[in-house]
Amino acid sequence: MSVCPVVVLCCGGLGAPQGIVFYVLMTLMAFVYVGMDTHMQWSRRQACTSSATTSEEAALANLSLIMADHTAVEKEHLRVSGQIDAAVASARADAVAKLDASLKETVSVNAAASEPSPAPMDEATLLARMPPCAVQAPTLDPTKRAKAFFIMYMGHSASTAVISEMGQHTDILVDPRGPEPVDHHEYEANTTLALEYTRAFFDRGIKEGKIPGFKLRPTHVLRQPEAWRALVQEYDVRLIWNFRANTIKQASGEYRYRYLKDTSVIEGLRDGETLESKCANGGCAFNITNMDFFHKVVSDLLNNDNLITRSVAALQADGCVLSLPYEEYLYSRDNSMAQVYRFLGVPFEDHAPNRQKATADSLCDAVANVEDLCDAFYGCLRYRWMFDDWNNNCKCVGLRKESRFGENNPYCSAPVKSRA
């Protein structure tokens, strides 16, 4: 700021005393002005500093609020996450508990199915299913029970399992040499010798107060039908007609034995072995790759069924025949055995079979390439129902070849020839 020029100009027109006074006054005014200016600048600096401090404090305050909010959000997140984790853990534990309960129930049902149980059918139902020769009052009459029996069979139809149960019955005698003695050993090719053995075995069993019997293939009967018919009449033999309705399933097991050389199909499961454990080791599913060979097996089995039918008819057992389908025994073993014992006129006894099924009942589980099997045979009206397995939720879908239907399919029209 310039003060002096103004003072000089002013002093130039005054006397000395007045000039000095004026000078002094002007100097004082200058100091006052400078002081005021300095104070104003300081005030502005203080205001700026104060403003900066206030802004910083406000920012810090806002940051504190944000951090507080963030902390609160984190706490809420942890709380909600904990609730979610707890809910998931609870749901998982609940699901596991329900699964365990379901498995225990399944095991309980399966165990109950394999344990001895009382006769499952009521007397009225049993009597309604009996042929006239076996009808008795609800109280069994020992004088009207069977004297002897044959199980007419041709393999892969649970006949061995059935007779293994019968052999444990108090009133029944099964040959210790085996369930089908005259189909093996020295009797296999000598029907006359087989007849002699049968008479001797029947006489021994009747003398012991038992009902003797065994499995019998059609071969001997069709060789000498008159001789076997006379034996049936002489000993009042009752016939159990054992067969398998589903030839496709039967053929899959036979294919496994004939083509893949798997003897477990014939021998059944080993002691202590279960179908589940066998499947776990990869021993269940197999491929059917040779459809021509499979078709031959099917034709052979249909022929065998015709042979059984012919032999039952040739024996002329006066209608004293009980049909025992494989499928009925498989799905309702106790009901089937109740009918067998009622047919023979003996009390019901529940004994576990010595032979267990070694092939899965479902084609979808047993045959790895079941779609190829469907493609080859589902078009045949004779076989179609055998693939629609609602019991196991297994059926054919997505057939690939239209030529497989009807007369265009060679597997549908091939004739089946019966042979003795």
C-alpha cells in the first residue's frame, strides 16, 4: 500500500505545525488500515482453516457411520448365514434320518420276507385254488393226503428252489441223491431202470410215513408214456406243473449259460452271497450280442414248454394237477408254497430255499444292451408283453427299425418244433 505520496501532497499546502499534525494522523491511519487488513487476512485464513477442519471432521464422521453400517451389515450377514447354515444342516440331518428310516423299513420288509411266517392264504382262498382231487375240509384229513408227487419241469423255472423247501418239510421225502435223480446217473438214458428206481423210492417213502417225490423232465415220460401213466395211477401221484411264462427273461438266463458260459445261472448264488453283492462286483449286467443265437434259445425254451405240456397230458392224472408258474413263486413265494402244501394235504411249514436267484429279474438290470434286444423282438406280438415289465418299471422305448414289426421280422415267424 502507498501512503507517502498522499501525505506529501497534503502537507504541501499546510503550515509546519499543521503539517506535522496531519502527518501524524495520516501515519496513525495507515497503521490502523494495515492492522485491519492483516486482521482481515488472518480472519480469512482462520475461516478457511476452520472450514477445512469442519469438512475433515464431517468426512471422518461420515466414514465412521459408513464403517458402522458396514459392521452392522457384516454382523447381519453372519447372522443370516448362520441361520442358513443351520437350516441346511437341519434339512440335511432330516433327509438323512428319513433315508435311514426308509432303508431300515426296506431291510425290515426284506428280512420279514425271508423269515418264517404263518400260512399267508386263508382257507377259503386255498380251497378255491385246489383241483377236485385235493379239496378237503379246513381241517386236513391224513387219509386224503397225497401218496406221491412229481414236479414236471424243464429248467430255469425255480423248480430246484421249490423242491429244496419241500425237502425240509416234516411230511415230505426228497431223494438225498438230488432233486431229479432219474434225469441223471445211470437212469438218464434208461427209462426202464428209471421206472424201477421210482417205484422203489415211492415204496420207501410211503413206508416211512412220508410223501415221496422228485423233479421229472418230460424225456422219460414221452419215451414210455403208458408205463409212466400206469405208475401215476398205481401210486395216485399228484403232478405239480412248473413252468415259466416269460420266455424272454428265461432265455436271457439261458443265453448267459450257453453263450457266455456263466454257470452261476444254473448253480445259483453261493452260500452267503447276495444278488446285491454280486451286482456290486460287476457280475450282473451282460450283453446279448448274437440275436440269432438268442432266438434259437427262445425257440428251444418254447419247445421245452410244449414238451412239458405233452408229458402232463400223457400222464392222465385225472385232473390232479397244480400249476406253479415261476413268476408266482418269485413274487409271492409264501403263497405259492401254501398252495403246494395244501395240494399235497399237509400243514404249511415255511422253510427258506437252498437256491437263490443269480440273475436280476428286470431285463433293464440284467441285459446291458436291452435296447438292442427290444429292437429285435418287441415287434413280435408273441413276445411283446414279456418286455412290458411294469413290476420292475422296465419297458422298451425308442425302437429304431420299423422292419422289426410283424411279418418283416424273421424272429417273429420262425416255427417252433416239438421234439421228444
